[in-house]
Amino acid sequence: MPRSRALPAATTATALLLAVLGIATAHADAPTTLYVDSSSAACSDTGPGSSAVPFCTAQAAADTVDPGQTVMVLSAPTTQPVVLTRSGTAQAPITFSGVFSRTSAFNTGGGALLTVKNAQYIDLDNVRVHAVSDVAAVSLVDAQHVNLSRLTLYAAGSGPLDALDIDGGSSDVNVTACNCQAYAGAAIKVAASASHITLASSRLYVLQANGTGLDVEGTTDLRVAGVSVDSNNGTGVSITGVSTGSIENTAISPRSLTQIKVAAESAASITADYNAVRADTGSYTYLTAYNWGGKRYASSADFYAATGQGRHDLDTLTDDSFPAVADGSPLIDSGDADAPGESATDLGGHARVDDPLVPNTGTGAGTTDRGASEFQNPFSVSAVAMAPTQGPAPLPVTVTATVQDTWSTPVTGYTFDFGDGSPTQDSTEPSVSHTFQNPVAPAGGTYTVTVTAHRADGVSTKGSGTIQVGSPGPLVPRLGFTTESWKPVSVGTTPSATSPWAVTGHTVDYGDGSPVVHADGPKPQLPQHTFPGPGTYTVTDTATDAGGRTATVSQPLTVGTTYVSLTTPQRFLDTRIGAGAPRAKLGPGGTVKVKVAGAAGIPSTGVAAVTMNVTDVNASTGGVVTAYPDGSARPGTSNLNFRAGQVNPNLVTVQVGQDGYVDLYNASGTVDLAADIQGFFSNIPVAGTNDIEPPGTYYLPTTPTRVVDTRIGTGGQKAPLTPGQCLSHQFPAVLPNSGAVAAVALNVTATGAGSGGWIGVYPSESAQPVTSNLNFQAGQTTSNLVVVPVPDDTVQFCNHAGHVNLIVDVQGYYFSLAQQPATGYLPVAPVRLVDTRDGTGAPKRRLGADSTLRIKVTGTNGIPAGATAVTVNLTGTGSDRATYLTAYSGGTRPTASNIDLTAGETRPVLATVPVDSSGYITVYNAAGTVDVVADLEGYYAPAAPLP
């Protein structure tokens, strides 16, 4: 058996360990410990090796150490292998402890990272050797009386390398508690002529296939006891040559193709018993439990019947039972306590113990397990629970420990450490009461409560739990919401709350008449809720906490529609040819009812509003056209203002009636009308199709920005568009802090035309449509709002007749993937916000030159505070000279326009205008005086803040 001595505790670092042999006897005044620490600025290889002046290299310590001394390697360079040649004595061995590693190859032609050579009485204790190089981890060469204990060895390289090599000149070597691993080769290899080799309480592991766990050749007095071997499709234990000794209490992994192999020369002189293997039951044709004397045996019964060996062997090992041992395993309490070389402790240093749940079928006391590990009492404190789990100081708490012990060993008492600086408390019961007097500092932290359970045999185990103790404070609930562009009226809700007590639950009322929703926990994620339609709802959360308190918070939540852009505008009305209505002009006071839902590629349900370009043609006299939802009263608003003989387009966004229709009313004279749908606003989930792209969008209004003006070269061209010419402009694919751009809202103006014509606006990857966005006549300045998808980031502006200058101002962007809270559109029945002609919404006076008109929008006509933009039909009328109008949120006026007017002209344009922080929009007039009319069509509003 190995010599037993008390050893100093090892210090681990990412350094290197050596064991070196001494020759001389240590002087009485010599230090008992020599230190190696290359990280110390004071280190010196000339000594003395004290903690204050340590050696820099392990080799220097190895060349200096005397019998009775211990070399403690704290940190050392690993430029070369270390060779230990100095010897100790039987009464005063030399001891090495520490860590030794190498991750690159040596140029030494083989050997080991750590070698004991021609030395005696060496103890390697608590040593870690990690040799990722072309050498073995540890090698013994002509070494005698060497104890290796508590080792972790690993060897890997370009070829088969061993974790531990013992050469034929070595003897009296005891290996105990070694976790020996090799990537290939053998975990332990013993060469021919070695003698008196003991291997106990160790685990041998070879990662690569075809390796060997224990490879022994021609060794005298081999003792293998209490070993676990996993050779991963290799050989577990192989003994060749003329060897003598025994193999007992050893468990061989079922993953080893040959588990125990003893050559014919050794078969008569090797004893095998109390081992554990897996029998070949017929389904494992590749598996050999025993290869003894050149013959294979499939089971322990066959092996015993033929050889008389392995009478007490087990052959029922499974992958699940190796190497870990579970309660009830046949490996427990079934080993031979008197096996040669058997250690009193296992791989982890645990003593042999009796499992009361398993019969004692082994020898001696019957408490020795097979394999490297002794199954210990599963005695633990599995949980430490607090009631309540948190609260304000002073907080009375009941602490309860739960003990896990399948052996039912009596617990004699408990010690409670509350972690708050108060004295520990002893109790014979697993539950005690304690009052935490002070809040945890810093705020939001926890106290850790530790409970130690004691058994009568002196064994103790501990477990812990935490408790949050804060300062007194209120229960404050909060609501957060998430939205998705393709589910416009649905939200995900996350209620939360702060409280010194644990928040126990929430009750949410969505304010739309639906049943309230209950959820437990401090911050539950509620199922997605769908509102009956666009609007602003008051959502209320009532939170409860463990202190028995309730608190309520209400949050206004706006859900709107989402815009879906058509890849190609669709003409669904043209009274000149009878498309969508009878082939006839619309007379004075006449109304044409136009089907929208289900027409021109528009879904039949869920369409809240439609965006269409409406054009008047062949008017017999001046007049106005009003668009409004079918089934509702006609409003006193206008969308088109025109004169006889003109062709005037205007983009119109109008709410769709419940029957899916919109109405177009002509006030006077006769006129033909054409309408092209550019997109629609949906209040139900929308799936993308070939004609609808993207499936849903958010809107971000921006300060109007001029990107094209061919009069001065903005956008790249400083010349009018020629007949048939298309001008392209690239827009950003992604806006910072916003998301991926799906469509862009543009105010497009044609000016200085030499003849009548029209402009088509479309994405560059699409075919050129036959519909118009802007119609103009010679000498006329005409503008219109256009919403165009940008799947490839580029838009084409095509002129179909004559020469004309083009102006393009960006009004806003639609996003298919937004990084900000959703901004939904809420269409309303058209209502007049401002008319300076009669004093509606503003003073009754014309807007002067270089002047602005501030229009209050939030808090009026149902527009909530927080609305981000309004969609208005803006009309300039009766101007006394040429001018232009610009609509914007306020502050610095942009260099862009919405309407260009000649003297005496009346012209409308649809505009989506950002709302400033005070709830206003601003209209600017450049020259002369003009009356301003603004009709509200809808507004954009964000949902409540995200959780």
C-alpha cells in the first residue's frame, strides 16, 4: 500500500508542476517548502526558493531540493520538460505539488513533460500535468519507491501518447486517485520488467478509438484494485508477456470493445475477481467481455466455468451506470475489501461507507464498492425556502430547509445563518422564524441564508437560498405593449410593477368591453389581444403584491390601421370608359358609388381606408369633388377643386364605408372622374401577395425635404424632363433608429411645362404603369402627394409628353420592420379643420405674404394628445399673386412646398403633416395673400410605450 503522510495543500494556477529528487539530507535549519513562482518580480533561480524570493523555474528547484522538502509550484515557465533526479529517503521523501502544463510541442524527440529519473522516494501529490504536445504527461524511468496520489494527467499530440509511462527499470510504484486521460495511446502504460506496481481508486480514460486504458507488459506483482476504465472502442485492461498479480474491483466501460484481455503467458499467474463488465448477449457482436489466454468469453458465467476466474464478477454494466454510480447500483457494497492494493479511500478521497439500501454482498465489512468511486450518502440540503420571498424591513420571515436523504439518516440539528450580520441560530427543527431588521445594501440586493444540517455521525451538509429585503415603498404598476405592423389592432401586453413585496399578479381590463384577463407573477406576458377596431382605448392594470395591497394604473392605448402599398397602382374608376361606374359624366349634385373592398386587388374585408389618386377631366365649369365613406352623411369638405377644361389630380385618403364602398360627390357642372388605387389601410392581419408589398407598415412623418429639383440641379439633373424620359432617385433602404423602408410619401410637382402631359411614379423594379400620378397643362404648376413602394430603394419619375421641370419633396416613410413603437393610421369621417374665408378654426382673414398659420389639431375632432401626424386635404384659394404653401410641424421652415398657385387659382393637395409637441401644425404662405382651407382625413398615433 502507498506510504501515508500529511501533505501541504496544493496551490493551483495556470503554471506548472515538478517533482524533483534530492540526494543530500535537508539541514535542520533548511526550509521545509521551496517555492516556484515565475510571476514574482523577485524570483531567482539561484535561490533561496522562499515565498519572498522564489525560484523562477521548476528545474532550478528540482536541482536544489533535499530530502524532506516539498517543492510548491505556484507559477513556472514550461519552455522545456522537467527531469527530477534527486532522491529522498524512506523517512524523508521529496514531495512535489502544483500545476504543470504545455500547449506546444517540444523539440526533444519524445519523453515526457515531467520525468522522474534514477530517483527514489518521491511523492507526487496533488499534481496536475496537462501535456498538449508531443510528449507524455508523466514518465518514470528507473524510479523506485514513488507515490503518485491525487493526480490529474492529460496527454495529447500528433500520435499515441500516454498519460503515465512506467518503464521496466521502475519498481515499488503506487498510483492512487489518478484521473489519467490520454487522447490516444494508453492512459497508463507499464513496460516489461517493472515490478511491484499498484494502481488503486483511479479513473483511466482514452478519448480516441483503439486506445488502451491500462496497458501492462511482463510486470511482476501487479495490483489493480478499485479502478474505472473507459477506452472508447478500445481495450479496457490489457496484460501481456509474463506478468503476475491481480485485477479486482475494477469496472470496465461497456464502450470498450475488449474489456479485460490477458495473454496466454500471464493467464495462469493473474487473478481476476469482483470486476464489472458488460456481457455479450448476442446483440453486441463486436463486444468481448473477456479475452483470456487467447479465448473469448461472452459472459462472466462462461468465463468462470472455463477458467475458475471471475466467480464474483458482474456482467450487467450499462452506459448509464458508468462511470457515475446511482443509488441501487450493483457496484455498491459488492467489492472485495481484501483485494490486493485496495485503497481505504476512493478517487475523491471519500472513505468506504455502507449504503443501507443495498445488500452487503462484498467481503470484509461488505461496504467496498467496485470501480473508482465509493457511493456516498446522498445527504444534502436541497432547498432553503423563504416565506415571504421578499418584503420591506423589518421583515418577519419563516425559513424552511428541505433535506434530501434517501438513506434516512437521522438529522440531529440545523444551524441557520441569515446572512444579515445577526447571530446564527441552532434548531432541532428544519424551520425557524427570523426578522430581517435592515434593507439590503445596495438596494435591490439579496441576503443569502445558509442552513447547515447535522447528522449524529458528525457529517454535515449545507444549502442556501436568497431573500430580498428592501425599504418600505408603494406598489407601482406599469403597462407596456408590443405591436406588429401586420397585426394593426392587436397588441401584446406586459404588465409589471415595483414593490418591496413580491408582486403576485395582475388583472388587465382592455377598456373595449372584452372580459378582463388575470395573470399570476410579477411580469407576465399576456396573450395577444385584438381590439374591435382602430381607436384609443384606456387599458387598466390592477396589480397585487404579497403584502395584500392593490394598485391600479391606466394607460391610453391607440391602435390604428396599417398601410399596405400596391406594387402597381390599380385603376378602378374611369367614367370616360365606364370602368367602375356607368360611362357618363357625373352631373351637378351627383354621386358615384365606387366599390373598393374586393376590387382591384384589394381584400374584401378589413379595409378601413383607401389611398387613391383622383383626377377630374373634361369639367364643364369650375367645381369641387368630395370623397367620403358610403353610408355616412356627406361632409362639407372638398378633395378636388377644378376649373373648366383643366385636368387636376389629387391624392385622396378616404375612409371606406362598412359596405366596402366610397362615394365621390360632384358639386356643380359635369365632370369625368378617374381614380387609381395606390394602397389601402387595413385593420386586420394582412398577408403579402404578388400585388401587395410589404404586408404591413409603420409610418414616420419627417420634415419635408427637397430631393429633386430639375430647375437648379438638385437630385442630379439640371434640365427639364424630355418626352418619354424617366428620372430615377434612390431613397435610403434603412433609416437609423427606425427600420427598413417599405414605401415613401412624396409631394411631386410639375412646373414650366411646354405642353400638357402626365407624370407616372413607380418602383424601378416594376413595369411602367399606365396610370398617372400627376397631370399638367402648358404653363401650369401642379403638385400631388404620391405614396410609392421602394422594394429596391429606387423610384422612377417618368414624363409622358412635352418638356417639364420636376420637383420632389419627401414627406415621410413607411416601414415594414420598425425599430420604434408602431404608429398606426386612424381614418376619420372628413371634417373641416380650418377655413380662413369664414373663420372656421382660425381668424377670418387671408394669410399674408411670408406668414404662417398655426392650426391646433390634437384635442380637437377626436385627435388624441401624442398624435404624430395628421392627414389633411390642404387647399389654397383666391391667391392675389403666384405663391406656394408649405405645411410642416413648426420651427424652422423647410425648403419644400405642398401647393404651387397662380394668381386667382384654387388648388388642393393631400398632405400628411407632422404634429409638433404642442399639438399644432403650421401652414406657410410665400407671397401675396391667400385663403387656406384644411380638411381632416385622419391621423397617426403611436401605441403606448414598450415594456
